[in-house]
Amino acid sequence: MAYAITFAAAAGTVAIASLLAYELWVNSGPSRLKFGWNFLWMQTWDPIANRFGALPFMFGTIETSAIALLIAVPLGLGAAIFLAELAPPWVSDALTFCVELLAAVPSVVYGLIGIFALIPLLRSLIDPLQPIIGWVPVLSGTFYGVSVLSAGILLAIMVVPFIISISREVLLAVPRDLREAALALGATKWESTWQVVIPFARSGIAGSIFLALARALGETMAVTMVIGNTPRIQASILAPGYSIAAVIANEFSEATGNVYLSSLIELGLVLFALTIAINGLARILIAATSAKGAG
């Protein structure tokens, strides 16, 4: 009986994911029939001419998520190590409570913070540096505030609590005997943490990063408010961009015609596949790294 119940619970998640993929596939039919695989490579998004391509939105989604992880992973992992291994218990408990509060803040609130606090701050920092850094392609052009960089930084702020919370719990779950054995062999506190505790908790830390990545890829409202919503591929991260979730949220209620509506649904299918592919590649990379380290 217990086996049947737990199997049903596990199978339910697979069924939900399969049903979601099926519905996206069926309802994106008109778009797939008209554009085929070209939908993934076209850069045009023109509702008037009924020509739609996903490439600018795929690029914006991946770019903002990459910026977010580049900022959030070292910050979140460092904070988790401090809270789990180095901070006094009363400091760790207080800061952990604050981190959990950050994870519960609605995304629209983060969007407002991005508009009224983050963007003015970035403009005050970047504008004086434009004559110096403007020759770098990824930092070229005029910075208006709404940009891929703003969206990436805001996403980093949103996902770092997930990395901190999960990584901290994983680090605390490492057997105390391992720490004491390392210290008994003459290792310092930091050496035992870096060389024993973190390698033991590697898979759990990777799980926190996967969760943060999934949140970054699918985030909608906050990104919509600060990314600029411009469906063009540009080299500079200071330029406006667009993400898949943002264009679906902005245009779904105004979509007219089967092709337009199914193109937005196909974008959802692309985001679903993109999330699976990126998480799958990340898991393969972690598995390969773990196997290499074990060898």
C-alpha cells in the first residue's frame, strides 16, 4: 500500500509535466505548421505581418539568467558557508530569518524596487564610466536604465535567497564527524570547510543552483518591468532586451488570430524545452565533474 501511494505521488509529477508539454504542443500547432523550425531562428516579431520568431526572446532569457547566476552563485554560496559554518548560532538564525523573508517577497515588489531603486543606482554608477568602458562591446551604447543588465541584477537578488537557504541546510546536514576528523588531522576551520564539507555537500549545492536557474528562466513580472521589452538581439548588456516569459505576459491578452496566439503558446513550449535542456546539461556537467573528482 505504501509503495502504491508513493509511486502514485511520483508518477503524478511526471503526468503533470507530460500533460503540460502535450497542451503546449497541441495548441502551438498553427505556428509550428507555418514557421517550422525557422521559428527558433527568426528574429522578426511582427504581429501585423503575422511573422514571428523566438530568437530574441530566447537570447534575452538566457542572457539575463546567466548574469543572475554569475552574481548569485558566489554571493549565495559564500553567505551559506558563513551562516552554516562560521557565524555564531544567534547571528546565523537571525540572518536566515531575513533570507527566508526575501524569498517570500512577491516578484512585483522586486520589480518596483528595480524601477525606483536599482535603475537610478545603476545610472548613477554607469553614466560617469561610459566614456571609459564604452569601447567594450558588451558595455557599449547609451544606458537608459531599463536593460538586460538591470534585469540580470534584479534576478540575482531574487534567486540568491534560494541558493542561501538550500545550501545552508545541505551544509548543516554534513555529518559532524567529518569536520572533527579534518580538524583532528590539523586542518583549520576554513580548510575543513573548503576541502571536506563543501565537496561532501556538492550535489545539494548543485540542486540549489538548479532551483535558482529555474526561477530565473521563468521569472515574469519583475523582468518585464526592468528589461525594456525590446525584441532585438544586441551585444551590449546595457541595451534593452526581452524575455520569453515577459512577451507572453505582455501580449497574450491582446493576441488576435490563431497564428499570433499559437506563436505565444509555442514560446511557452520553447521555454519549457529550454528549461529542461539547460537543467539537463547542468546535471550532466555536475555528474561529469563529480566522476572526475572521484577518479
